[in-house]
Amino acid sequence: MRNWLVGLLIVGFVSVFGCQPPDKNTSETQTKVQKELKVAVAAPYTGGSAAFGEMIRRGAELRENEINEAGGINGMKLTLLFEDDAGKPSEASLVAERIANNPQILAVVGHFNSDCSLAGQEIYDRAGIVELSPGSTAVEVCEGSSWTFRNLYHDGFQGKFIAQYLDNVLTGIESVAVFFDNDAYGRGLRNAFVAEAEKIGLTLVASEAYERDSTNFKAQLTSIKAKNPDAIFISGLYTEASLIVKQGREAGITAQFFGADGVDSPDFLTIAGSAAEGTYLTTPFTFGAGGAEAQQMAADFEALHGVAPDTWAALTYDAVGMIQDALTKTYNAEATIADNRQAIREHLASLDTPEESYKGVTGLTYFDINGDTVNKPAYVKIVKDGQFVAAEKQLRELK
Amino acid sequence: MAQLLEQFINGLVLGGIYALIAVGYTMVYGIIQLINFAHGEIFMFGAYLALMLVTVFNIPFWIAVPASMLLCAMLGMLIDLVAYRPLRDAPRLSALITAIGISLVLQNLARMIWSARPQLFPTETLPAFLISEVNMQTGEILNAIPLPGGGILPYRDVSILLLAVVLMIALNRLIYLTKIGKAMRACAQNRVASNLMGIKTNQVIAVTFAIGSALGAVAGIMVGLSENITPTMGYYKGVAAFAAAVLGGIGNITGAMLGGIIIGLAEVFGAGYISSGYRLAIAYIIMIAVIVIRPSGLFGKSTANRA
């Protein structure tokens, strides 16, 4: 009897509150409940490059908050979907399929690791959705697909830059060794570096590889030590680079260590400890070189997350901003998802001169025919007293 | 020449660590014919527990090492009690799958507790002689013995090698000279008959797990001294150590020790002289070559009575 009564009550409630006639307040909901615009942010939130992913997520969240607090995109709310590729190409393919097949996602900010961007490239290309990477620098990431873009330099430039910096700016460097990660990023950067080093007359005495997720580098470091180079260029990510620097100093190597943007993470400092001291590295952006907007963004970031932003947070902040800009100008609620995805691509592709560029905290971003960013500079940082600081001498122009 | 000597020491240190882990695989296999895939995770817990003891509880390093060994011994026994003992008479495949499951559970537990971020023993928590670092101005190296020809031998590596040798000898004595050792050998020969002779086989198995886990914990701490401590460290080192156990002849303790040294040396010499990108591959090729020629491993008995 009581069950029967409860049942009746439930039915009553559902019919009163749940089944209101649909036409009663549709017009109200349409203006009140905004339509959501969904953009995926694909990065390594777990795994060996998780420290990068964390900064990417935070940078994206800051931008998302700012956009939505300012009323969204033409009144529509921006929702970011964080997709974890764990820094592995195999995971990245799965993530890319999931994103490409989701008819609500308009564009992708990501991936971070070059291998992951490449794994996604073909899938995004087939589905016709923009892949805008805030971190992949391997040369081939933007080649061969009209849907891939990045808002930072590529390794053809970075490798050349590092070789010239070692030769022209630092003194007493004549012989160099390369210790590289055996993946698309590490190999590509090594090739660019080695080509330039040979051209300008640096002697390459050793070129050793390591596999991602290795933790013991003593055998290779002992080989490198025997060749006695003046500088060792680590072409890889902070996870391994921090241990290489640490184990290298333990093994008695006094050579100058030089890293690239893959080393640019606060975790490099915590793992390598005092061995990190004096290590040089290149980076696509540093807050010291940014304008007032960059300082404002850094302050807002710290207020939201309680930590200072890094290069990747800033580049992601800009990448989300670029998608926002494209959506503001092109999004048409009546059009199909394919048309809207296409419109974003056309907008990004139209940013092709300094005048027609996106102005973000990391500087002006505009693309060449491949979707590669043109004319964004590289900066050099050095580890001093356990902190990254801008190196005294920067290299402005490449020869 | 100096490089050769230094590489040889690198290989011995790595091999000693592999040997300590491999012993844990081989002892358990010898007694219950189970490949304990969770052993690599116990090795990882050994490193994390010692790290917790020195950083969170501020316990001196030299107390944290035996404490972590003790905790891991208990963890090993607990895993046996909860996961393997109920399956003692089940088909062997069930226990094997359970082992893989336990391995995944422990790995993800570590990820939940300590996050996936790599950690290291903070320098200030370690005894000073374990930290060797080059003086950038003079090129002098602290806490290391200079080798002829310009190489160096850090005190830390000496300590790791000495401790590994001492533990190996102690284990050997334990197995051949004590009553529990005799019981373990008896169980390895025939568990049912041992039981009939009045040996409490479940207790013997628990002790086997405890010893193997304690040795694994020491190896974990040794790795943590110069490499990262991560939730997946047990997988990478565990696979290499398992290869060492198979190479030596699984079930044979001396074989596991030597197998560990051989894999360690092969890995380092492969990386140092052949191709650095394939250091693990080279170690595995050697293992496969040995297994092809001697299917029971270097020291394994070629009898088929275990089946």
C-alpha cells in the first residue's frame, strides 16, 4: 500500500516538474541557456611529459575563463575538452579519432609531442578539422596537411639557432656532442643542429641516442666523456634531460650542457637539482621578453593557479585565443559542423602577413603556406641559482 | 682503456641491481612455479616507501633502507596471502593472470598516492658520500675514486656493489645453511612431499616472498639514488630483471645472480660500443640467443619434471 502511494507520488512529481510542455518556454531557454562551442585541447596530461600537459591545461583554462566571463563567443559559451594522449603516438591516434568523430568539436588545440601531432595529422586531415599545436616543433608536423598549424618556430630553425649560438655567442666551444631522443622531435632537431654545426665548422665528436623513458644514461655518457667535447647538446625532453645532466655531472663531465625547448619545464630544475646550474636552453617565448599583455597574463595566471606560467602555458593561451578569434569571426550556428570546421581553417590560413596576424602575448603569429609560424624568434635561457633566467647575450639574427 | 674499465663498472652496478630483482622472480618461481609479475611493483614500492620515510617522516637514510625492506617484505607476504594462496591449487594460468592484475593495481595505486611525476631522493636526505658531483671549476670529482686513465668510480657505485654482493652471499648462506633454507629447497624440489614431511609449506612460501621482496626493495632504493622514481619504474627494470632470471635458468638462484650481471654488462656495452639507441634490445638478443641454444637457461635443469 505504501509502495503504491510512493510510486504515485513519484509519477506525480515527474509529470508536474519533468514533463512540462516543450513549447511553453523554448524561446526563454534559447536566450538563457547559451549554445556551447566545444574545442578540444589534446596534450599529455599523464605520462613522462605530464608536466608540460599540466601547464597547457592551465593556460587553456585561464583563457577559457576569461572568454566566458567576458560573455563568451558572440554570446555562446566556450567549452574546452581536455583529451589526454599521454605523450604516446598510439594514444594520440585514439584521441584524434575520438575528437574527429565528435560532431560537436570545432577545432583542436594540440598535440604537444611532435610524434603525437604527427599521429593525429592524418586523422584530422581526413576529418577536416584544424590541429593547432602550441608545442610541436618537428619540421614535418605541418607539412603535407592543410589542416595543421602551430604558433611557434620549428626545429629546422631551432637546430640552426642553437648551433650558431654555440659558435658565435658562447666562447671556447669547438667540439660538440649530441645526445638525442630517438623520436621525431629528437631526431629532427639533431639533424638540423648537426647540418648547421658542420656548415659553420663546429666539430661533431659524438652522436648518441636514447629511448624515451630511459632512466640510466651512464653507458652513453661514459662514451661521450671519452670524446671530451666542449659542449653537449641534449635533443630531447626535460624528463630524460634532467637525468642526463645529473648523471653526467656525477660521471665527471664538465662540458657545457645545452638543451632545446623540450627541456623548458620547471621539473627540469627539481630533478636535476644543482647539476642543472649553467645549462643553456632555447625557448620560443619567455615572459621577460613579453610586453605588458604578457605580464598581465602572468599575473592573472598566478592568481588563478597559484604558480607562475611557463612558455607552454603562454603558447596555449594564445592558441585558444586564435581559435576564439576564428570562431568569433566565422562561426555560423546554421551551418553544418563540416562548414564551421572549414571556416576556422580558412580564417587561420588567411593570417599570412604581419599585418594580417594574430597578436597574442607571445607576439605576432602568422603562417606560411604549410601552416608554420613565420618569424617568431627563439630566446636563450640559462639556469642560474636554481631558476631559469634570460641569458645575458641573445642571438637576434641568424646568418 | 679507461673507458672500457668505466663501462665495465657501469655494467656491474646495473647488473648487481638486476641480480637483486631477478632473485625475487626466480625464488618464487622455484617454489610455486609462478612468474610473479607484481615483483617489479614491489621494487618500485621499495623506492617510494624509502623516499616517504626520509622526506615525510624525516627518518635518516640508513634506517629508511631496512625499514623499507621490512615494509616491502610485509607487502610481499600480504600479496601472497591475499592473491596467490587462494589459488595455490588452481590452474597455473589463474595465478599468472592474478599476478598481472596485482601488478596493475599496485602501479595505479602508486600513481594515485605519489602522482606520475618523477621524483628523486632530495640531496640533503642522503649521506654525503653517496653524492658524487663534479666541481665545475677544477674538474675535481667529490666522493669518487679516480681510476687509471681518467675514469672515476663514485663511492655510491662501490656501496651499491658491496651491498649487492653482501646480500647475495647472505642469501646463499641462508638457503644452504639454515633450517628455513633447507625447507625452501625441499619445497622447490617437491611441495606436496615437503608438506607430507611436516614442512609448513605456506609459511615457507611466505618467507620466500618476504626475502625476495626485501631484496627487490633494496634494488629500488639503489635505482632511486641516481635515476627517477616513478610508478612505471618497476615495469622497465622488472622486465630486464625477468630476462636475467630466464637467462640464468628460472628457478636457479645462482643463475639469476649471474644472469643479472650478464644482462647489465650486455646493456651497457651494447649502448657504449654498438648502438646506443638499442641498449635494451641488445640485452634481449643475448637472452634469446642463450635460450635458443639452452632452453632451460644457463643454470637451469633440463629435466621436464616441473611440468
